[in-house]
Amino acid sequence: MISRKTIFSLLLALLLAGCIKAYTLRVINPCDAYLAGQASAPSTVVMNTEGRAVEIPCNSWFLRQPRAVQAWCMLDGLLVVIFLISASADWKRRRSL
């Protein structure tokens, strides 16, 4: 039997991942041309963080996101870990029956 904790952690992780994806599709990305292979596009983007201008490479998706999105991504990762631990415990419990 699959526990409620396993099911809810999976559903919350999928919902949060979908919301993050929807947010990133809605936001204008200055690195789209570079990631599409356009050679004349700049390979870095300048981000303002806490009053400082920081140059971030376009290949670093996580670093180019606002802190709120970074926090949501970490929470999503935590939910995936909780799901995997719960699923393995359910699997072990089922095998012992």
C-alpha cells in the first residue's frame, strides 16, 4: 500500500515543478539567443544582486534566477527527496509482507 505521505509529496513536487516551469516560460530570458546557438549573442548576462553587478554565464540557469525561484527549486528538491525516502520505505514494507 502506498502511504499518503508518498502520494502527497509526489503531487506537491510535480505541482511545484510545473509552477516553476510556467514561471520561467513567462519571463523574458536574455540568454535565449545564445542558448539557441546564435554565435553573435553574448554568452553572459549582467545581474544586479544586492547592489552589485555580477556577470553570470548563460549556461548557469539556476544562478540567473531570482532568489525566490531558487528557494522554490530547493524546496522542490527537498520534496523529491521526501518522496524517494517514503517510496523506498513503502517498498520495503510491502516486500516484508
